[in-house]
Amino acid sequence: MSITIKILGTGCPKCKQTTSVVEEVIRENSIEATIEKVEDIMEIMKYNVMSTPALVIDEEITIKGRVPTKAEVLELLKN
């Protein structure tokens, strides 16, 4: 079963950092997942997120306004 991960952000350094953290976790743990970057401000607003980056896993907002640690991401993806 593949997990859908969306990273909401307009391309700021923290958004890019979040993307690389998520990509590393997926690669290092052989997790089957699809990463989608959502950079359109109107799309981001549909999630009612005011601070980016935000991490959305299977349509559930899990982290917003900060860069997660690799351990946090792994924990979220295991659930």
C-alpha cells in the first residue's frame, strides 16, 4: 500500500528542507510512498494551513510551520 505525502509550501528553504528529510526517510527505510509538492497558494489554503512547510500524509495534516526531524517523519509514516 503506497502512502501519499504532500508537502505544502511555496518553495522556501524550509519547504525544500522538509522535502529532503521526507525523501531521505522514504529511501532509507524502503517505504512505498508518493511525494507531491503543493506550491500553489490557493491549493495550500484549501488545507487551511497558514504556516508552511506543512506535511500532509494521506490527506491528514501532521506537521505545520516547521521542518520535521527524520525520526518524526518515520514515526508518522509507520502509523
